[in-house]
Amino acid sequence: MTSERTPGPQVGRSPPRREARAKLSGRAPYVHDLVLPGMLHGKLARSTRPHARIRRIDTAAARAIEGVHAVLTGDDIRQLIPQPYHGPAFHDQPILALDKVRYAGEPLALVLASDPHVAQTAARLIEAEYEELPAVYDEVEAMRSSAIVHDVLKPAGTFPDLKHLAGKRDTNVALDFHLRRGNAARAFEHAEHVFEHTFKTQQVLHLPLEPFVSVADPGERQLTLHTASQSPSFVRIEIARLLGWPENRVRVQVPFLGGGFGAKVYVKLEALVAAAALIVRRPVKVALTMEEQFYTLTKHAATLRIKSAVDAEGRISARECEVWWNGGAYADIGPRITQKSGFTAPGPYDIEHVSIDSYALYTNLPPAGALRGFGIPQLVWAYESHADMIARALSIDPLAFRRKNLLREGRAQATGTLMRDAALDTVLERLAQRMRWDEPFERGSGSVRRGRGIGIGFKASISPTTSVAIVSVSADGSCHLLCSTVDMGQGSDTAMAQIAAEVLGIAAEDITVVHPDTDVTPFDMATLGSRSTYHMGNAVKRAAEDARDRLFALAAELGLAPETTPIPEIFRRKYGMQAGNVVGQGSFVPSYIPTDHASGQSSDVTPFWMVGATGVEIEVDTETGQVKVTRLVNLADAGRTVNPAIVDTQLSGAAIMQLGFTLFEQIEFRSGQVANASLADYKIPGMHDLPPLIENEAVTAHEHGGPFGAKGVGESGTFAVSPAIANAIEDAVGVRVTALPITAEAVYRALRASRGEPLAQ
Amino acid sequence: MTPFELIEPRTLDEALRLLDPADPGVRPAGGCTALMLMMKAGMLVPTRLVSLRRIEPRYRDIVASDDAITIGANASLASIEHSARVRDELPALARTLRTLANVRVRNVATLGGNLAHADPHMDLPPLLAALDASVQVQGRGSSRYASIEQLISGYYETTLAGDELIVAVRIPKRAARGCAYRKVTTRSADDWPALGIAVALEREGERVRAARVVLGAAVDRPTRLLAAEAALQGTRLDETSARRAADAAADEARPSEDARGSAAYKRELIRVHVRRTLLEAWCDEPVGAVRQ
């Protein structure tokens, strides 16, 4: 509480994360901790088949277990919700499997009991009779496979560019995005050099340390959901739609999240607990185990073919990209990833002739969705590996090749949208300086060889999306900030408080940030795609300005000096005592022009561009193929940084996550079954895997449309890590790996093959 | 996890009486670090756990005599790691423990539990086998000794009867013995090893008098690589002889394929890391090594 009006600038300083103490002392509340009176625990029985018609689900043995309150299947859900399908792009995902299962691990039945152990024991007794169907797992095969995952396509209707797919049969293509600029075909005919390479990425997992969890509490008039969600507003709208209720009868509350990374967006367990709670008229909690995360949402595996025409001087004149995204059994946000990442598939280069085809595909694997980069890390893996392969073939330095082709400020990008406030050149030059690229490099000796590599990527923000914020000033001058941005570990509470405080002229520490509660906090599209700092930041700034303007107007009305009168004095003069509120409101939705379906062209595809670059120094053990990253340098354009310390940790956190995706993380499938669904068998980087030297830098920059010049940064650190490492490996030992993950064995096999002594399988 | 009965007897005799070889639901429990994971995963559903943590404190002692170091089965891995005796006389054991799991696990996991678990990915069984350790096994009114190879009979399998408990591990002292263990991980640093290689070399002047080379993790139980051992016998250990022994090891080993690597790749890793471990063991200089 304060009436201090001049605490100094709030944006650009690094107050500690406001939740840090509560989290470190174990006092921060999470949904996993929540217990409600009379609450039942739900445990799922899951499909054992990747693709099959369900003949019968046998729940008798489960029902016979003492303490089991109810067992629900898709048919029970259909009694309550006649069309129990959800999804942000397609209404394709049933709450519990109906008629058929489309991946091994798909939820089949829910057992409810007061004791979770009883529910778990009973869930293991549920069996189904199946009629097996042919299955498809590979994204390229899915284009032509006779195995069809969904009999008919059901676009949700929210995205105009999916409407042409409504009712389409006998296809696994959930979206095709095409972009044509210039005449690529003709440019290839006249090209000096043509390079074509194909790259692969693997399925990996978000793996937040807090697994998915939701609780539904059916009240007299309202259904309340307590859920670990990145998108409370979307959940409210989607649950209301499923139930045929008005939005205000569904209330969604979200405390802190133990990580999200794109997994906890849209509807995950919320429809299931909502339906179950309404059927049994008791609160229902479903908390997944770590293992069950492997059956909920993954990151798209992709196959990427990229072809470039390059002239004698090393300028890229044409580029053709074909990308196949393995979306798994349900589309989730995959079609959006296919389209939005398609915008930037040719990379941050100034290329006259461009042709892009990007396909979202259904397969019989667990669904894939957004994961810290929205498809961009997959694309950068391809185009930045490709860049070094071209540069090497033409004996051009990789940095010089990039400088020669870089997309400069004011130039039109492949979609036709002009580059504005995208510090690609500054980021590349600062990376080169930090890497001391023009200085000699120690190459190692014996069985330890050293190399270095760089990569740079960029991203168009998901658009158009809406954020609304409310700032409420109390009579003593203290403030509440109401917004539905979810602080899932990225520090948004702290940053939003700084933005509001900057406007109001108070200290950020004196603002209380109210966590998402759809009865209280206003609409926000979701916390995803690094959109919050820019979109919600703008809404918060406007709400704070509105509150400030109202305070000033009130002061003027009372004959007080608006700028200098302490806030409590204004309220005392108005209400005669410490009483009242001043409430400011702000909303933000950027401009957007949809791309033309045939050409993919638009003059306004994004409100802002994100830029991320990484340089690495590595050591390769030539006897084992083991790669050790000894130095990791991450550069980004985050506009003006709201909280430099948080930006720094966002960059290193993202880069370390991508380091795991690059070197060893991989969900392994055998005939559609996950073979390593545990933290013992799916490894993520630990402290001992961190490079000894990690440097992060947000370059000096300003985003014209951002709050105080700021923009998002949560994903930028992931963009270029993978190709930088692959490029450094070639620099060190002369072999090229084109599929992720780059395991020690993959490098060793490449080394053996390059010596003409390939290792047997 | 399904609820279960937990009993904490105060004596070893009482613990032995509480075990029931006829009932697979009754299990002894040490530090519970592996047991709890198996129970959470539903792989093991015991009805009764007989915890050994409150039995007589002497089963945690680390005792040195003229010819051996004897470690009580209830000793925590951390207490072994920090024991001055172990550090001085078996530095390779102390070094190995520093990268075994993590400090939270080492603080509660016990030596006896580690061996009885018989997970092939464990670091200690191959190392203790290389050190020629013997395991003291107590039954109701009976006591026997077993080598590590006799104790661990397969993948998560031991020769322990349902009413037998490991009470101590005896590691014989040897003159001029150098020892080293290498945990080889191929994914994250804290992954289960793709292979574990333990080497103990007894010197006679500049030559190898006796060698023990034991492979773990890549095979279903700690396995001595006898051809490699034979190749080392009587040699002067240098890059060439180490390479020859490592080639013999790679030829005789039968590694299995898993997520950590193909069999062919693991064979190459064995070739590289047996050589490196041999050279490391040759330079290992225990403090206060006894002269026989």
C-alpha cells in the first residue's frame, strides 16, 4: 500500500518475481493440491489400439470393485452432451472415445471413486473389444494412405480459412497452406546452383513438471472449473458451447501453473471433469500422472523439404518449401501451426521467388500441438541447416552467406508483409561479435574436435487475438490488476505489474495481480505464442491509462492538481473518507488481413516479428560421437525489455529446452505404441547437461506497437539452437546430420559412413 | 499407489521373522528409492513392506580390518561416499558414488537395497564385482556368503530367498590394486547408463598380475569380460595393450539394444570405454594401500 507517486521508472528494471518466495517455500497453491468436500477422483482407462472400431467396452469388473462410485464411457457423456466433440480448429476430439479409437492411449472410460487408488485399480480392469483398422503413423504416408483417421472433417468454424474443408471425406489433410510469390519454377530453370535437402524432426513432449489436472465443481447455478490451463477464457467459451449454456454459467479459475509450454492450451481435461461432475452431481478431479502426459499432447514431428536456387555470388533467388506436419489423431491447434509457421518457412532471407506448401496431417499417434515456438523451431532447423550446407558447398563463410541474403528492415517478407521493427541485422551482428566469428578458432586435437555454428530464425505472431484488462485503484492509492494472462512460470504477473505501475507512477510491488477467474478477470485469448507482453501488455497499459485519466479527471472536478495530489487525498475529498474505487478498462486487438487462399499473400499478417539467434561452440568425441556444447550464446529482439532479468531467463530456459529436443529427447513409438512413457526412459536436460558458458542478450530495440516498445520473448530462445548445433558438428568433424535428435550414435554413424566404414544396424 | 502395511521392526531377527517366502506381497524395504517408483507405476503391489531402517544400528557400520573393508547393508550410499576409510582405500568406490543418482537418493538408498534390487543399470554391482566383493546373506538361523555374480542371477533377479536379507558386503583389500568405474550415458548426463564398465588391476611391478573387467547396464546382469581379462594378464599396461584388451572385450560382449543405443553402437562404446577405463585404473593410486 502506498501513496508514493514518484518511485522512478518501472519498465526496464528487474524487480524479483513476485511469486518466487511463495513457490520456493512451497506455499503457492496449485490445482493438484485442491480438495473439495465430497470430491471424487477420476482415473482413465485408455485405448490399447492405435486405430480400431470399438465393439464393446466391458466395465463390469471395474464397477464390481468396492468403493467405485461410477464408471463413465463415451455413451454416458453423449447422454449429457449430444455432440461431445471439442477442439480449437476442428470439433474432432470426443471427450471419451466414441465409436472408434484413433491412437493408443486415447481416453476410453473414466472411473470415479472417493479414493484415487480404488479408481486406479478399477480402471485397470476395464477392457474393450476392438475391430482393428489399418493405421498410419508417418506424416508423408498420411498424404496418400488408405488408412483414414477421421471419416469426415469437422472444422470448428472459428477460422475462415478452414471452412473449405467442412464435410470433406477420405483425407488425412487437416489443412493445406500455399504461398506463391514471384515465379519459383522459372527461377529454378535459370539457376546457377540448385540445392535440395530434406530434414526430419521427431515427436517430443512439453513435460511440464505439473502434469495436467482439472477439478469441476457443479454448483446450483454455475459450474466452476479449477484447472491448470493456459487459456481460461477459451475453456469457458468451449465448455459453455458443449453444454449449450451461456458463458456466465461456467466459471474458470486458474492459480499458478507448474509449467505449460503450449500443452495446457484449449480444452484438455476440462470437458471430461465438467461432464463427469454434472452426471454424478459431485465435484470431480482428474489429475494425470507424469506418464499420462505422453498420451495427451506432443510436439509435431515434421518432414521438411527445402530447395533453393542460388546465383554465382551466393544470392538466393528462389526457394521452394514443402512441409508435412504430423498432427496425430486430433487436430488441436495443428492447422494454425501449419499456416502461421508457413508464413516464414523460407527463413529470414530476401528471396524474390517463393513457393510454400504446408500440410497438417492426421495420423494414429497422440495429438500434437503448440510447443514453445509454434512450428518455428522445426522450420528453422531445416532452413538454417540448409543455409550452412549451401554456404559450405559454395565455399562462402556461413555468416557472410547470411549477411548477403538477410531480410532487411522495410523489405517485403514472403507473405508480402513489410518487415518492421525486426532487428534481424542487429541480432546477427551482435551474435557474430559475441562469437568472435572473425577470429581464429581452436579446433581441438586427438579424439576431441571443436567446432562452432550459428543460426537465426524469426516468427510472425499469431494474429488477430484479443486481450482485455482492468485496473482498479482503491481509496488508499493501492491497485489491483485484473487480467486473464496465466503466469505459468514465465513471470507475466511481474511484467504486467511493471507496465501498469509505469503508467500510474507507483511501484510495481504495490500492485496486486488478480489471477485468472472468468467471473472476475476479463477476456484473454490465451497465454501462448509469446503474445502476452505485446497484447495483454497493451491492454494493461490502456487500462492503467484509463484509470489514471479518470483519477485526474476526478481531481480536476474537485479543484485539485491532478499530477501532484496524493491519490488518497483525491478519494477523501470525493467521498469524505477512505472509500470508493476508480476502475480503468483497456482492450487490445491488432489489425490483421487474412492471407489469400491461393497465393498466401497479405500486407498485414502479424502485429510484430520475433527474432532469435543462437551460436554454439561444441566438442565432438570422434570415438563415440558424443557432442558437448561448451558455449551457448542466445540473441533476441524482444523490443524494449520490460524486465531484463526475466528476459534473460526466458532466453536461456527456451534454449536449454531446445537443447534437449536437439540432442536426445524423443518419444519412441513401436507400432503406434509409446515405448518410453516415463521420466526414466524419456530424458530431459539436467543440471549436468548445461553448457558451462551460457550468454543471453536482448539487443537494443524498440517495437513501435508494443507497450513501452516491448514484445514477446518466451519462444525466441528455441528458434536456432538445433541448426546451430548441427552446423557446429559439421564444422568440427565434417559430417552432416539432417534428422533430430542428433544423438551420439547418429553422429558416430555419420562419422563411420564418412570414413567408408558404415556401422551395421 | 495402492495402500499397504508398513512394519518397522527393531531387530534383524524380527525382520526376518516378518518376511514370508510364500507370500509375494510381503517385501523387505531399504531406502525405498526404487521400490516406490515401481509401486507408483503399478509394477509392484505389495501388501506389506518390512522396513529395515530401524533395525540394529550396527548394520550401518563401515569397518576396516587388515584384509578387508566390510560395509553394513543398511549403510546409506551417502555414508559410504563420505567415509574417510572408503575414500582412502577404495577411492574408485567413493568416486562412483558421486555420480550415482543424486544426493537425495544417496541420502536414503542403502547398499543392501541397491544390490537386492538387481536392476542391471546400477553402478555398484559391476564395481563391487570388479573389487571381488562378497555379500553376506542372513536367513532365519542361517548365514552364507555369495559373490556378486552368484547373488545377481538375471534381469532384476537374485538368488535371495524370500526370507533372506543382505546384511553386509565385504570388499577384500589387495596390494597394488588400481580401480576405475565409468558410467557411460548417451542421452542426458543423469540418464541410466548405456553401459557401466568396472576395472580392477592388480600390479606386480610394471605388469598386470590380475585383472577383473566387468560390464554392466548393456547386459542383463554384471558380466565379467574374461577374454579381456586374459589379454591383460602379465602385460605392461599401455595404449597398445589396453586397445588389445578392449578389442577382446568388444568381441566377447553381447550388448542388448535399447533406447540408449543399438547393440552395434554399444559394442563400439565398449571398445572405447574399456580402453579408457583400463588406462584410468592403471593410474588409480589408493592412499594407504596395504602391502601383503
